[in-house]
Amino acid sequence: METVSIIFSEKQKVEVSKITFDAALGETEILCAAIRSLISTGTELQCLRGVFDSDTNWSSWVQYPFHPGYSMVAEVMEVGAAVQHIQKGDRVFVENAHTQFFKAEAAHAVLLPKEISPEQGVWINLSKTTQLGVRRAELFLGETVGVIGLGLLGQLVTQYLHLSGTKEIYAMDPAQSRVQLVQDKPGIHRLAMDAGTAKAQIAEQTKGKMLDVVFDITGHPAVLAQATQLVKPLGRVILLGDTATPSAQGMGRNVVSNSISILGIHAQMNYKGWHHPEMADLFLTYLMQGRMDVTPLMTHLFSPWDAPQAYDLLIHNRSSAMGVLFDWTRLGEES
């Protein structure tokens, strides 16, 4: 079977290619046709740049040609003989690369409720990653929390934090366009500045107490040391952005003296009884209840044929975009 796929053929090079694959299904597999997929901007741009320290998750994972993407909503075309909970015509979320047709294990697919649009469903994977981050912080009612980096993950973390009983949230990013996308709700302070600059303002507003928890979602090696300056003694820093160059990362001069905890979390983890299907279901429930909203975060919709232009936009003017989606129903427009 022929499919159209987006490929990083080498560093800094995006191609859209037609390739063939064996569409014969195993008993537990489903055959899918893509509807929408979401670019995970931080991860995929790092994969495209190809700048990694050796012996990191990045260097072992990214091998060119590389098939990017892991946030896909698709229609089920066929199901394997043993598949029972999914039927032909269903819409599912699958952690699959940006490609037109593909096979997937039915057990790994999330069946979308009729109330959820494809544009909402593509956020499921990022919703689980960010939910894991908030769970890792093990928040207490009334804590004051900072979020550094308001890209896709930072936006979702901020929404989860607002649902989690925080007293105040300081959402930080130098890009005003990103700050403006943060929900304007009581207790959320939107700071259009980097973490180093925000330190003085946070100190003033907290009367020198600083923050209980800070999330570093940037993946930038310089930010961890800034994050540790924003928390109070015995505070926690949650690393939700995995830097590709840990050799350039410092933890800050006050980690030991202030007994600060630095806590990492990886997207593939489960956490204290919460597994990926349950976390996906919780996110979908929040969407249907109107307690979370990703619609304002969707800023661009591209045909897959225009993938090189989409990634070029993100490389050269990333702050102008947030949710960048591919519309796979537009493949017939050109070739």
C-alpha cells in the first residue's frame, strides 16, 4: 500500500515522500487513514536540528532518515480478526508519525468520543506528558507554582495547575504572543519575560518567600539554574523539558544549601497507579466538561505537502505559532 509520509531525510531537511508498506493486518492491528496530526514543536524541532550530546536519549533515538510525529487522529479503515473494541469508521488517537496510512496495535489506540473533534484529540499525547509532570510535583492545596516556557507543554501544564488547587501560578515566557495564550483566570500571573528576569518580580509579589514548585519546560540547558533560584528552601523543580545537551546544563548554586529537589519525569512513564489510558480519559473528560480548552492554542493548519514550510516557520519564527496541525484530508489538492 502506498502512503504519503513526512520525513527528516537528514539534519535540517524535511521531505514529503510517497512510500509503500505492507498493509496486511495482524489479528490485533488496525489500519488507519490520517485525519489530523499535531507537530510537537519542541521535540520535533530538536530532532530536525540534530544537535545532541552523545549517550543521550536523543542521540540513540534520532537516526536519519527519521519519521517525526507522535500525535495523530485517524479513521479506522480495517480491523484485525481479534479486535473487538474498535470498529471500521471509528476515530482514534494513535501515537504515530506524520503519515497518511498506517497500521497500529488496537490496544494502543484511544477511541475518541463523538464530542471530541480531531483537532482536540491530537493533544492527547501531550496531555499525558504534562499530566505526568503535574503528578510528579505532588502538589499540596494552596501552593504557589511557576511555569517556565509557554509552548505546547507549558500551556497544558498551566491549565492542569489551575485545576489542581494552586494558590497562584506564575507563567513565564519572553514571547508576549505565548503569554497572551495563557488563560486569563484568577491567580494566574502572566509574565512576558525569561526566568532570570522574573526572579525580582516573583520575589516582590511573594514578599521574598518565592515559589513552592517550578516547572522547567524549556529543554534549554541554561534554564535549570534559573529555575532553582525561584523556589524556596525545600522547594521542587520539575524537569519536563529534556535537554539534548546536558553537558551544558548546570543545576544552580543553591540546590544543596536550600535543600532543593530536582525531579525528572519522562513521557513514557506511569505514575502511582495512573496509566496512560486513564490519563487520556481524564483529559478528554476535562475537555468535554469545559474545564480545559485547547481550541485557542491551535494557530496553523497545513496540508502535509507543505510540511517543509510548516517546519521552516517554526524554525525561524517559532513564537508566532503554537498548535501547528497537518490536515491529511487535503492531500488530494496537489501532489
